[in-house]
Amino acid sequence: MPTDAEQACFEAGIKFGSLYHQFAGTPVSPESAGSLGRAIEEAIENQPHCVDVDVDVRTDRIAEELAARSADYTELTGRFLDVEMRIEYADVGVRTRMEMEDDYPLMKLVAVEE
């Protein structure tokens, strides 16, 4: 049987998989970034054991991408997101983060608090 800490880490991975694959490809512009970020937070917080999600949709990166295009929007990718989550399972809290590392949106375990 997995420990409570292992189960909490598993739950965090499920939340990140859901977050990334559910919202990747969503049309986004600097003007819609705030409402999209709030919608992502609220959707993921509905899942069991998820107590807090903070999504920063990086409008600076979106604006850079749009500067080279004729469209007013682009597709959401991990490059435009900074995410922090807190998961609680039994008596264990897990803090996680997703942020760009080099050219890849890396999801990482920040802390396991028992």
C-alpha cells in the first residue's frame, strides 16, 4: 500500500495532468488571460484533495508571441503558465509548481509536509 505522502504526490500529478491537458490549446489573448486563469483555478480546485491552485497566465509571453503574428490571440501552452498547487491527503500536504525551465514547462514537487 502507498503511504499517505506517496498518495498525496500521486494526487498532485493527477491534478497537473488534468490542468495541462484539459486547457492546452485554449484560445488566449492578453485581455482574456485573467479570466482563463481563474477558470483553470476553479476547475482544478473541484478535484478531490486539491485545496489551492494559483495560475498566472503570463501576458508578457503572450504579447511577445502575438507581436510576430497577425492574429489577436494564440493557443495556450505551458510556456504561458506559472502554476502553484497545494494538495492535502490525510495528514500530508504537498506543494507543487509548474514553470518554464529552459524551453520546457516543468512540473515539480516543492515540498511534502507531514
